[in-house]
Amino acid sequence: MTDNQPASALEQTAVGNQVHLFAYPRHRDALVRVFGTVLGCGRPRVIRLLEIDEPVLGFRLPGGGAVSIEFVPDLPEWPDPFHGAWMQITTPHPEGLRATILNAGLPEIRHPGHDFYFQIPSGHVFTVAAR
């Protein structure tokens, strides 16, 4: 609790179900395949913003939540996946989704924090957990 917030406000704090990613334009087609086909989101919603040259793509995950991807040509190169936030996807069938992800050729990332992590073409890392 802080001096500026009552306890009731802090008790309601949670992580939301919206993720916004930044990626190179060269990863667009691969990311559309990963989210649209592999993760079952279907066709992306194309969001055009006046201040951004490339349209943002939005995906709704079948079980809830959303991912938007903003394509930026001059992102810094990150040397490995351990420099970014890792995100979680939940499903009632984690083993089936895990098999689908591996069959799609997405690389598995080994880390003792969870039994399965995978990396998407933009370098972002996700885990799959039971809901």
C-alpha cells in the first residue's frame, strides 16, 4: 500500500489480457502464420494509425485476450530472448498446443521456470500453461 492509494485499489491490481509487441516488418508474414494459424486466432484485424507508417495487426486469442503487433523498421537487435518480457498463453489442452507449436517448427526455449517455452519469429518468448 502506498500513501497515494487506498488498500482496496491495490487489492484489485492485476495483469491485463492485452499484449502489444514490436517487431520488424520482415517478420510480418511469419507472425501472421504463428498467431493466425498455429495459435488459432484467424485473420488479423488491421489497425491503421495516422502516426504509424505500417498498420498494426491485432489478434484475438480463441480463449480470451488479445495481441497487437506494431511493425517498426528500426528496432534495436536483441542478442537473445532473455532480454525481453516472457508471456503466458493458457489453454485447457497445453500438451496439444505444445505439439502444434513444435510441429510448426517454432523453437523451444529451455528454462527451469516452466516446462515449456517457445519463441516466435520476432524473438518474443511465450509459455503454454493449463487453464
